[in-house]
Amino acid sequence: MGLIRLIILGIVIYLVWQLIRRWQNKPANRVAQTERKRIDGSMVRCDHCGLFIPKEEAIQANGRQYCSEAHRLADGKDQ
Ligand SMILES: [Zn+2]
């Protein structure tokens, strides 16, 4: 009985320790990485209004990039 308790206690301590490590390390690093990616990740210019937006948020159409669906449509009308 004493040994089983000791093993369970060990597992609980291990899990708590893992949880604490995860809280301390990962969220902050992930945010930092995302932020860094966003900063030196490629920015593209909206072909309609000239606004700079992260490439992954840009709307691509006919080899051009737009900041929003509205500008994609507006630019399409001009041509
Ligand atoms: Zn735009």
C-alpha cells in the first residue's frame, strides 16, 4: 500500500512539474516566435490602398495582393 501511494505521488509530482515547465516555457516562446515571424516575415503592400499587411493575411488575386476582400473587388472594378 505504501509503495503504491509513493508511485502515485511520484506520478502526480511528475505531471505537476511538466505542467509548470510548460507554463513557464512554451507560451512565452510561442508568442515571441509568432511576434518575430510577424516582424521579419514578409509584409506585402495592398495593391489598392498601399497598406502593408502580413503576407499570410493578404488576399491574393491575379498575382496581386489586397488587404481586404473589399479592396480586391474595388481593384477588379477599376480594370
Ligand atoms: Zn487595401
